[in-house]
Amino acid sequence: MRRLQKTYEGRVDILSVSTGNMRNSKLADQVGVAYTPTFVFVRPDGQIQSMMIGEVDEERLVQELDLLAKSNTTPQ
């Protein structure tokens, strides 16, 4: 994920949230995260674009991040 953070810097914000922290647990509950790892892709308008549960290969993550980066530059 660190390499992807550098690749998408300035186009997509990538955050890592540990559900062991009570504050982060509330966030996980809000978006419906029940298992780890879970990847949640949120558009600039706050809507969830997609969610992936479990181990995901880098190619699939890149596909979703590319879609998200495109939505960040598309006029609303």
C-alpha cells in the first residue's frame, strides 16, 4: 500500500485504518466493515464506489484506484 500511496499521491488519498482503535471502529461500523482486510473506495462526493473484502492482488487495487482517480478529476 505504501508504494501505491506514492503512485497516487495528489490524485487519491489512501488511508489505513486499524479497527483496534475505538474511534476507528466507529468509522468501520459506519461503512460496514466487518472483516479485515477490507478496502473501501470512496468518491469525492462521499459515496462508496466499491468495497473489497479479503486479500486483494495489486492489479485489482490499481484498477479501482484508477477509477477513483478518474472520478476525482471528472467535473461534477
